[in-house]
Amino acid sequence: MYGKVKRAGTGFFTTLFGAALLFCALSVWYLISLPQPESYQDQGVYTFLPYRVLPIQVKNTATGRNRRMNPVKTIYKVYYRTESYSGYEWKDEVPSKSAGEKTVSEKKPVLRRVLSSPESGTYITVEAHLTAESYIHGLRRRYLILLGLSLLYCATYLTALGISMKMRRR
């Protein structure tokens, strides 16, 4: 009756600890690999118009039987190009094919800022109100929040583990 008591959910919290460590490592990696805002050249704000919707096959992130039975799933993306046909394109995910077709038929323009990276010969599009500095600052803030929450969980887990081990010794 007074034998060893199995603690419920310890495997779950240990798994969360492992995930928190992974998120710590990933957020540090992303923080280190963030480009400097000066590496982008602002090409200006362009008007993008939707011109087609296409299905894309992506890996199914579901778990269990659903993932085994359907290893890939179909998502739909609306493709946009600049009104002036300058060669810039942008794509956005939509919930369904019909929603994408509706977007294309409405031809609703979207303003996006184009930031080019001469070093790599690529470009990205961001919301029109963002600059290279504000875009990088937003990413840096997101990764720091993820790092902070992960470290907070790790500290909480290790503290609880230490208290648990100390109580077991008594």
C-alpha cells in the first residue's frame, strides 16, 4: 500500500522539456542567421494583382492514423504579380480552391514592399508599411520571445525536478 507511487504525467513534462530545448536551439540558430537590415535594398512598394490559384502538395503534419493514411495534403496558394509586370511575384495561402478563385476573379490589388538582397540575388516581399529594419526587428522579437518562453519552461521544469528529487531523499 505504501510502495512506490508512480507520478502521473512525468513523461509528458519530460517530452515538453525536450521540445523546449529544441525550440531554444532553433531560436538561437535563427537569431544568429538573421541577416542585417543593411543587406537588403528597398525596391519600393508595388501593387500586386492575383492571377492564378494552384494546388500544392505538402507534408501532412497530422498525427496517428490520419498521417499514415494521408502522408501529404493539398493546400491552395494564390499567386500574385506586380501590376507593372516588373518580374516580382508573391504567393499567399488560401483556405480553399473556391476562396482562391474568388480572390483571382475579384482582382483585388495588394500593396507589398520588395526588399532585394544583392548578395544572394533574391528578394522578399513584406507588408507595405514595413521597412527592412522593422521586418528584421519583428523577426528578432519573435525569436527572442520563443527563446524566453523556452528557457522559462526549462527553468521551471528543472526547478520542479530538483524539488522533487530533494523531497524523495527525505
